[in-house]
Amino acid sequence: MPARSWVGSAVDRFLLRRSWHRWAEAQALLHALSPDLGVVECCRRALAEMARAMQFRGAAVLLAGGETVVHGPFRVKPLERVWPRDATALPHNAFGLGRFRELPLPLRDALIEADVVAVAPVASPRGHWGHLFVTTDLLGASFSDRDDEGLDAVANQLALVLDAA
């Protein structure tokens, strides 16, 4: 329905202050990020830029190697306790609150306890680096399909940077 799409775009842009160009801003930083900084520093900078551009309250990456990188207020401990670092059984693209119910109960509970609104795998054709988690304030809790696509694009680009790190 064209009206629904228009209303959704207007809510994203004016109420939530999000738009597709903000995702492009976050991706642009990743294109300029030097792999020489190393995996953890690349993740730290990517999270900071994504949170700034998208006005997220916090973000985190749980790396497959066991490291955790956090930006902003983010309760990461519940996720560190239960999130599988090898992600073969998890969805292969970004997913939000609506798909949390498909996960095993311990994972779902950890996501809820950490106030996560969306998750994206950080993966490239070369391999799986980990998962990216975002949290928002109450207004930003509405995460659209376009936001899932944007989060996927940022996570995929981050994975390519990490491949070269």
C-alpha cells in the first residue's frame, strides 16, 4: 500500500529522525576505515559511527574469537553468557524483535534483558566474524525492514574490512 509506505517513511524521517541516507553515512565511514587498525579498533570505530549516524543508544559486537566491543550504554553481560560465538544455527541476515521468538529461550531472554532491537551477523564470503547488536531509546524501538537492510549492509561492509585486518 503506497499510503502505508509513505506514512512509515514519514515516521522514520520526522519522528525517529532516521532515513536511508543515515545508513549510507555509516557505510561511508567503513569504506574509509583502515584494516591496519586491527579487528577490535575497526569494530569500535564502526560502532561509534553507526550509533552516531543512526542515533542508537548503544551497540555491540560479539566477535567469534571471544572478544566483545561495546559503544554507549549497552548491557552486554546477558549476551556474553549465552550467545553462541559460532553462529551456524542463527539467521544469516539482520533480524529484529519480530524474529526473536524463533530463537531458543535463553537467547531470546538475553536479547530482551539487553534491550536489543536488532541483530546482524558480521560475515563475509571468507567467514563469520561475529554478531552486531543495537539498542535504541523508546522512540527508536520501531525497527523497519529498511533498517534491517541498512544494518545488514553495515555489518557486511564491516566484515569485509575485518577480512583485511
